[in-house]
Amino acid sequence: MSFRAVKGTRDFYPEDMRVLNWIIDGWRRVSLRNGFEEYDSPIFEYLDLFTAKSGDEIAGQLFSFTDRGGRQLAIRPETTPSLARMVNAKISSLPRPIKWFSISRLCRAENPQKGRLREFFQWNVDVIGEDSELADAECIFAVADFLREVGLTPDEVKICIGSRPLTIAALRAAGVPAEATDAALAVLDKRPKVTPEDFDRLARGIGMTDRQIAAVRRFQDCRSTAEVGEVLAGAGPEVRGQIDTLGRMLESLSAMGVADYCCVDMRIVRGLAYYTGIVYEVFDSAGDLRALAGGGRYDNLLEVLGGPRIGATGMGMGDAVLRILLEQRGKLPSTLRSGQLEFFVVADGTGMQQQVISVVGALRAKGLSADFSYKQQALGKQLKEANRRGAKRAVIVREAGVAVKDLKTGQQQDRATDEFLARPL
Amino acid sequence: MSFRAVKGTRDFYPEDMRVLNWIIDGWRRVSLRNGFEEYDSPIFEYLDLFTAKSGDEIAGQLFSFTDRGGRQLAIRPETTPSLARMVNAKISSLPRPIKWFSISRLCRAENPQKGRLREFFQWNVDVIGEDSELADAECIFAVADFLREVGLTPDEVKICIGSRPLTIAALRAAGVPAEATDAALAVLDKRPKVTPEDFDRLARGIGMTDRQIAAVRRFQDCRSTAEVGEVLAGAGPEVRGQIDTLGRMLESLSAMGVADYCCVDMRIVRGLAYYTGIVYEVFDSAGDLRALAGGGRYDNLLEVLGGPRIGATGMGMGDAVLRILLEQRGKLPSTLRSGQLEFFVVADGTGMQQQVISVVGALRAKGLSADFSYKQQALGKQLKEANRRGAKRAVIVREAGVAVKDLKTGQQQDRATDEFLARPL
């Protein structure tokens, strides 16, 4: 008999786990310093919760199952529906704005590809109950703050910012009828992923004329609010209001010191139907990876899930593409390559294992990491194990006293056992 | 439309999440200082992996499903099968002993009860590739080290230690035939949970005579290796060897300074069939909760899952019972009650939001937690929000400079903005 992991899932051996934890710790540290509070939801929910948000077509991307009571359940493929459910359940008692983050394990029944897995981790930050573009700026700032934290520079990654209402205004201005909006957004979302010819074919396929296609192209090529203002010069005050909102958000990001990570890019549409405002995606500059992160404003979702109509905006970043980029760019600290131990305690001579164990127990009781060899073996072999385990120091236990050896410098110091245990560092 | 969480699962709102994270951080800190390295496995596996270890009857406790390729999968109900699979896959390259820990999300299709949920978190520590009782001692020490870490005293919790081979020897000595061993172990495992009359009825039900029942009772009432030695005085050298092993393990735990958490208790059998040596469970002294943790030696499991025959021992502790006990005993730190922010930045006057935002951005860039009010409102209201958010200090931004107010003492100090941002703490 032989067993293996299911395709598209990952085994995290210690060396992989250290990397995952380093990423997760970064997500958590950045979230907390940005004033977000952590929450989590169950790994499985009623199937309805997911189909209510994203329609039945998502059911094919879900791992769903039936419990013994005949209830239809599914492993969560994303966090937002659970977030909306949790907020709705306590909407009257939660002070606003609700600034929450989560680090969720998610599963999708996809065909595994590079950077796309059937199980992955995703960092989510959301601000609920705030209509101001400051809330969008906060989510984007959190992303930039994390990118900076892990050493990815503005030359290496960019947060590309678009706008759903401005894109819809451009479709209207180009003469695309309202009933074709959803189909047109889906086609526009594909533009960066297909050839110009295929894009034209897709656009014609939903009934767009060549003039409409050219007009929309011109809008999508805008890289500043000023350019958007020119292209949509004929639009009404509502559209100008949206341009101003985007401009104010960029000013806030500039005041917060992360303008160099951000750019206006009207090609960004986002696939999901529920976005209602500013939308963004994060790409590596080399451009050969999927989006690192994406997000935007979704003011209708809580209402769809049985709650009030309330402003909401949020962002999600998965671990898979991020890790590929961090590896490509050499951003993973070398300290992650091996474990870390403060002390490895060894015996200089036989019959001293109880003394070794008692030194180990005393060090751990002080909150210090310490380990020892289960085998009674020669000092040299024990020291070799200490090195393999990444220990900083060896504590050599003798008939009388101990010697503390720095395993980097090789320096060694004799100390009385009691005195050492009183001040081990 | 209205949505809720599935029964037996939990929503972790921020106040609950802080408690869960406090528990998980403790598990991780203690594991690392005890020299264990973290791993994780996928949340779902092939169904076979779980049924191969624990038989088909476990299938009823699993959430299983079929993917689009027709493969039978299941959400993991425990971590050990995945651990064994992962170790087997790299058995020839992993240096031994393998000291690993995990903090796993697990799901079981149970009827939810107090301390028993359909989704929970479990801390596992395992030592693989080591036959010495030192490996068992290390797992037990890790448990004691954690109990001490969260402030549970030896008066409040006890690690009760039994032995599978000694229990089987007692059955043999009492004249229970070998073919009745598994049934008898299952009955003995129930003894602490049923009345004496029900225990007798169960034991008679599998064919045990009253004399056999009395003899086994006498063995199970042993509370020291000396008593076990007396009861099994007529047994052979192998049994005496097992008693010595248990004795040496207790001496090691004593040398490590946690003897007061440990007691010999021959009632401990453990339900699962795969244990082969020392077994233990952790109980609160009041005795009104389920076991907090349990573990033991399982030398056959890796072989059952397609690997070599190799010594292995490990322990699991869930979060649900632990949390109930920590709450009952008032061990949760009061700091978990609200969020923690280093700075809340407020504006003294209108039209200064960009300055506020830029101070916030600068503080976060220094790795310090900082937040602000999205609403432009009176200073008093902003300070109220600062207090509600659990901020330690308010930074009051003025036309010229800032004032830093300690929100506990009320002390306030004027500072130049640049000078403050250079040394905010």
C-alpha cells in the first residue's frame, strides 16, 4: 500500500512550513499595525452561502458534500461570504468602521496550475461600514505596507488601480447598451490575458462594434485620472465625482508614503460580478505571474446575504503566487533554511544523561529553546547533531560545571552549573 | 434570506480570535523551545488514508466527498495519518529522531457536545524514529511545559500515565484469553466513564469471569510502578522490562522538573487500537471535563501506512476543552479583552486629515501600530474612539507639531512632528 497527497494540495515539511509561517507572520504583523482585527470563520459552511453570493456556476469550483442530516455543505472557496454572514449576524452591536482581517485556508476544485492550487492560504483585509475612499486607501496601503515589509520594491511590484463605475461610464459613453454591461465587463477583464485579435473577437462576439471597441480601448489605456477625465470629458457630475474620489484616494496613498507602489490602470476590472467601486490588482513587474492580490469595493454584498445595504471594501492575497515571486527575487531570509535552537545540551562523558536532561528542563522552563541527543554517544557526534539542528550554542555538561560553546565563533567558556542556569544568555 | 454557521462549528469574532491566537501562540512557543519543528498537511486527503489507519468504522466520523475526477476524499479528522504519510515519503532522507509538531484544523462528523465540536484545532507533537522512553518523556514534558506556560498548576491538572503492554500483561495474568484482548481493552477504556455496575456488566458481556474482573480492577487501581510490580509479580522479564521503562521515563520527567504534573494511573488505556506502549491522558482535577489531551506510543502505524517498522510516539491536545478550563480557572489574560493599538492619531481642528494620514503612514512604516478616524469629527469624539480601540497613546495633530497623550495616565507632551516621528516611543 502506498499513499500520497491529493494533486493540487501541499505537504508543508518543516523547511516549507518556516516559509509559510514567515509569510503568515508578516500578514498578521502588517494587519495589526494597520489597525485591523483578526477573525476567522469555519472551514465549511452551508453550500447556499457561496451560491447566493456568486451564483450556481461557483458550485463547480467548490468541494461540496452532504452531512448525515442531509445538509448540503461546502469547504470555503473564499472568505468574503463568511465575513458578510458574521458581520450581518452582529450588525447592530459592532462599532463601525469594522476593520477586520483573516488568514484563511481555502479550497477550490480547480485544475492545478502554476500559482493556482486546490488548497491555499489567503490574507484578507476588509473595511465594512465606511463609504469614504479612505477605507479603500487603507486596504491598498496594507498591501503596500506588506510588500515593503517583505522587501518587494516599487520596481518589482505594482498595485494597478481601476474603477468599476468609470469603466461602466466608458461603456455607456461608447454606446454599449446597459443590458450588455456584465458581458462587456467580462470581456474587458480578459483583455490583459489574450491577444489583441482575440480581444476584438470576444468583444465582437457580444455585439460590440469596432468603434465601441476602439473607444473602450482608449479608456482602458488611461494611466492617470487626468487622462480618464479627458476621455470621459462629456460625462455628467456623477462620473466626475467618481474621478474625484479616485484622485482623493491616490492623494491619501501619497500622504501615507506609498504612492510609488500605486498606478492608475483602467484595464483592471476584476472578474467577480459584485464589485461596485474602486478595484485593483497587484502584479509583478516582470509580468509572468498571475496577480499577487486583488480587491475592491463591494457595497451590495452584505445586503445580498440578508443584511443592510452598507459600504464595504476589501482585498485578498494568496500565498502561492507570492511565494513564487519571493523565491524568484531572493527575498526569503536565509535564516528560514534551518531550524533555530538557542541551546543544544551535550554530555562530556557517559552516565550523565540525567544531568543533561535536567539542564534542558531548566532552560525550557525559562522559556529558552533547548534540546539534546536521545542517544548516549561520543561528544563529537553530539556536537555534530547540535550543528545540524541549527543550535547557536552547545552546553557541555561535565562532572563539575558546564562549558558553553558558541557554535558560530567556536568560543568556549567554563561556568558553574547554577550560575549558568541563573543567567543562561 | 438568512444565513448561519453550521452547528458544531465556530465563528471567531475578534475577541474569540484573540483567545484562539493566544492558545496557538503558546502551543507554538512551547513546541519550538522543546526542539520540535512545525509541519502541516493538507486539510483533505484520500479517504483511504484514514480508513487504512482506523478501519472503515471511522468513515462515519468523516466528512467525505468525491471530486470531479471521481476520487474519494475526506477532510482530515486527525493529523497522525498525514504525518505518517509525510514521514514515509521521505523516510530515507530525514535525520532521526524526527521531532515534529503541528497545529491543525480538524473536522469530525460528530454530534456536537460540550467540548466536542465538528471543527476544532489540535496541537500535535510527535517523535518518530526513537525507541527510547526519552521520546515519550519529551512529549509528556511538552504538555507539562505548556500547562505551566498558561498558568495551570499541578493542583488543577494531571497527566495520568498508563501502559498498553502492562495492561495486556494484566489481562493475561488474570486469565483473559489473547483473542479477547481488543474487546477487553475497549471495556477497560470505558471504566472511568461508567458506573461500577455498568463496568461489570460490560466486562461480563465479553466473557470475563468475576475473578478476572476483580484481578483487572486491582491492576487498574495501581498508582505507582511499585504497585504494578506487586500485582504483576509473577510475570516474566519482558513485563519487568516494561515496568522499568515506565520507571525510567518517570525519572526523566522528574529530572526535567515536571514530576508534580505526572501520576501513574493504570486506568488509562486510550480508545484507539494502534497504541503499543506508554499511554496518557490529561484531566482537570475537578474532573468534570473531557480529557484535555492524550497520547502514547504507536510503533506500528508507519508500517501500516506503507513505511518501515519504526518507533513513534506522540500527543494531541484540542482547543475546545482547554479553552473551557482556562475560562473556568480565570487563566485568560485580561489584555485579550480588547484590541491593542500603540497609537491613535487625531486631528485638533478641521482640514488636517492629510497630516493625520501622513503621521499614521509614517508610524506604520516604522512597524508601529497606528490608526485614525475616517470621519472628520470633534477632538473629543476622536479621543473616545481611541479609547474604544484600546490605544495606548493618542497623537493629537495640530497646526504646528503634535501632542502625545498617554491614554492610561492622561499625561500629555508637546513635540515637534519630525522629532516625534524620529523617536515615537
